[in-house]
Amino acid sequence: MSPDSPRAMAPQGGSAIMVALFVIVIMALLAAAMGRFLVDSGEKNTVEVRGVRALMAAQSGLEVALYQLFPNRSGADVPAACANVAASRTFDEPGLQGCQVAVSCSEIQTQRDGETSITYRLTSLGSCGTAAQGSASPDFAVSRTLVAEAFDGVTP
């Protein structure tokens, strides 16, 4: 037999196919892993953006509540009271669309230098997204809470 005969090459013919299949499988696994990394990165970005939006909604609600509690008016002064605070709302503005804020107010009697005064504790809960199962992305409901205490400087 001569070295160029088909019989001498026949045992080596399948090894290249096995190497090619191995390389294809490894490349497919790498492509699937990279695709999953991209999906995870997009989900993290969505949660981060909604978290910032929820924080801004909570901050906005807190600022409105502080203004309602201590209005900047000239003329007759309205005494500060939690009954004046109604800052809960759903936003329709671009940037905060789909976000809500709920603000609660409580009056706390505090002692300072032997004098009793009233401190107002405002709690603002901003949330963006929805946890409803029928929504486009139910896993990405994000909320942030801010608490502020304000003192009017007036003793009861």
C-alpha cells in the first residue's frame, strides 16, 4: 500500500469533526453566558433607575409636605399641624411617570431645656413600578423611604 491510498487516511477522517464539534459547543456556551450577562445587566440598570426615581418621588413628597406644614405666607399665620399635610399623590410628569408617593405626619411632644414643644415627623414613601402580576415587569417595583423631623420653634 502506498501512503496516499484512501485506506491509510480513513481512520484519521473523524477526528477533525470531533474537534470542530467541541469548539462549536464551547462557543455556543460562551455566547449563552454572555447573553445572560447582558440580560442581568439590563435588569440591574432598570432597578437602579427606578430606585433613583422612587427616591426623587419620596423627596418631592417630603418637600411638598414641609411646605404644607410651614407655608411661606405673608399675612395671617396658619399654625402648623399635621392636618394641613396632604402630599400623597401619583405623578404624571415625565421622569416620575408611574411613581407614587405617600406622606404621613405625626406630632411628637419633645422636651428641650425644660420646655415642651411639638416636633413633626414626616415619613415619605416613594415607589415606582408595580408588583402586579399582569404588569409588563412585575419584579421591578422599587420603593424608597425618607423621614424628616421639623420643629416650628413655638412652645405650646
